[in-house]
Amino acid sequence: MDDLRARVSTALEAQGAPAATSVTPLGGGACQELFRVELEDASLWVLRSDAKRSLPGSLDRAREFAVLERAAAAGVRTPAPRWRCQDLLRAGAGAYFMPWTAGEALGGRVVRGKALAGAREGLCEALASQLATLHRVRPGEEPTLVQALGSPPEDPAQAALATLAHMAGELETPRPAIQLALAWLEANRPRPLAPCLTHGDFRVGNFLVSEEGLQGVLDWEFAHWGDPAEDLAWLCVRDWRFGREDLAAGGLGTREELLEAYRAAGGVELDGERLRFWEVFGNARWAIGARYQAERYLSGAQRDLELLAIGWRVLELEYETLRQIGDPADQQAPPASLHEQDPQALHSIADPPELRLSAAVERPDAATVLKGLAEWLGGQETADRALAFRFKIGESLLRSLALEVPRRQALEAQERARLERAIGIGSMSTDNADVRVFLEAKLCERAPGLAPDEQARLRACVSAGLAATLQVRNPRFNLSRELP
């Protein structure tokens, strides 16, 4: 860190700014690298730098700098960037500084913390107003932004879907839930709206909130020319409600309240069906993005436990994507095959299969070891917030594994049987672990060409499989179809 502080001081002094007296890593940045910087004049700043490997669609810091400048000039409450530099953390990495803004960003505290109860009363309206202000920035008036972001698409939804399909195709193994969601999105694509500047990651966790209310909008790396409904719907994605599942708009209000506040602030007229399309899209996007986050860890580009934990939760995101589609046929247990009525219907979500444990052969068995490690991590105390956060992540992962490991074989056999019946082929005798991957790939191949009613039945089949695993992996995850 002393070496980094010296390099930061050199870069600042070259820009006519005071030297740095301290540089401290900040936790919570799952995409880019963040540091708290104190200068000789006692002012506080945030250094934001390119990570070793970023998610697809992420802007580099030079282009993000241009977006931030324009957003701040338009009246969006966001820290105005300063002192853009290159090669600061490593060769090829861009960076810039922002003034330190006080406030809470952790989603659970924003949505449920007692200290921010008063701020929450007007937070949904404040966020809607920020989006209405941002969406007034149009590409025809912004040659500098067009240079940074590229030419706007004629049909934002079509362009977004093409990008999402490409991301899904680049993953090592296909996912039936995602292919079915992409087919539904293509069939329900809304008419084009004139593109505007969108934040691209407008959600709880990317805002700073104090007892006085909203203090700043952060993390602009996914900004692009898009449909204004995309930003509002992304705020409604279930994962950003942080436990307040009764309030669809980020755990802060209802969708109706969000839309009403957005209109009142001068936002574009949007209807519920457009918002629904983009909310399904958002859940699918986050399911794919979570797999990419895990790949950043597995590739060795960034060995952050948070990335591994995000990847472990992909099944929750896939389940929610299919739940959001919500066709009537999805609410019923599907037939055992798409091509024949089988009296032995697949297990419904409401009546999950029992997975009984046999007596452990070893003492202690793997589940006991994992549970013990989880309890040890949960008992650790530290004043370092970033380290404490990762202790909690480690504890959660180990507890989840302790529940799933003894049941893994039964779950795998059950899911293989479900997929074999859904595809309409006989049981495959081999126990090779690649069989399930093969079956899922076959299902993905068939999904786009199926009639709507067959796709609905297939969604129900895949959803039931996800539910069977989730009720073991994370018993606290709410599988109800009746969530708002």
C-alpha cells in the first residue's frame, strides 16, 4: 500500500492536486477496484480503477468518466469525477477520483436498518426523480457521449436481447432456464422507444443514503443508450429488495408508486407490460451476470469470495426469472413429457420430494465438517467491515454446502429423471456426470422452436427442478409464486 500511495501522490501532483497521505482498499466493489484516499489538505476521495477482469458490457473508466460528468451536469445527484489517470494500479488500467460522499450503501441497512427509517419514507420518490432527470439526456444532443457510448440503437430492447443472448452463448454450459427466458423475451419484445441515457445498474446497493435521504448515485459502468423502463425495472429485480419482498421497487415501494413518482417528476410515460418485460430481462441478465462473476473468481482474475458466493446463487436468479414470466400454465405441475400425458406428473413446487439422509458412513462426515467450519467463521469478530462481510459470506456458503452435500446424489438422480421425461427420451443407464449437461443442452436446443404452450410446460419443468435444489440449498429462499 505504501508503493500505491506513492504512485497516487505522483499522479495527483501531476494534476496540481495535493499528495495522498493514506490509501485504503474499500470493500463492496464487486466489479471495479475502489480505494479511500486522504490528501494532505485532509480532504477525502474515492479512487476508482479498472479491475483485472470486468463483466461484459462494462465501461472502462475513461468512458465512465464522461458519463459521470454529463450526469452530474444534468442534475443527477452523483459525485462529479476528477483527475482521470492511466496505468495507476497496473499497466493499461484507467482510474479517476471522486469526492468522498458520506452515506450507507449496504442494501440490507438501506432497506431494513432502523437508522434510515425516516429516509426510506421518501426514497422511492427521490430515486424516481433521479431517473426522470437522467432520462432527459438524449443522444441527439450529446456528441461527446455518443463518442463514449457509441451510436444509439434503433430498438433498445432488440439490441439488449442480442447482447444477452451472446453472453449466454459464451458461457461454457447452456442453461435451460435462460434459453426459455430468452425465447419468452423475444416473443414479448415491446415496441421501440426513443433511446435515452440509462444508468444500467440502478439498484439498492448502488446508492448512498443517510438519515437525510439520498446522497449519491454510484457505479455507472453499465451506462448506455437504452429504453428508460430498463432502469426502473432493474430496481424491481427481486435480488435488490434485500428481504423486503413485499415491496417490489427495491424494497422501498411498490411498482405502482415508482411509476407514479417517475411520471410526476417528468419521466417518460411507461406502462406495466413494458416494465414487466424489462423486469424479466433484468432477472435473466443478473442470472447470466452472476455466472460471469463466478468465472472471474474461477479464472484467477480476482480471488474475491464474494464473486464465488454470487455464482453459488445462480439457481435463485434463474428460478425468479421463470417465476416472473408467470404464465398460467407455469403454475401447474407439468406432464412428465411434452409429447404425452403421463399420470406420474412431475413434482410440483408446492409438494416437493422428500430427500432422506442415510446414516453417515464416516464420523465426522463431510456435512458435519462443513457445518463446524461455518460455525467457526460465524463466531469470528473483527472491526474490519470488509473482512467481517467476507466472514459472513464464508459462513453462508459453508452452511449451504452442509445442507446440500449429503443430498447431492439424490438431487442429481431426480433432476436427470425429470429432464429425461421432459425431453421425451428413455432413461440413460450411464452414471457419467456429463449426462445431465448433455440433457440440459438438448433441452436448450429444443426450447426456441417449441410452441408457446409447450414452452410454458417446459418452464414449469425447469422451475420445479430449480425449486427442488433450492429448498435444500437455501431453505430460507421463498419459492412462493404469489410474490409481488
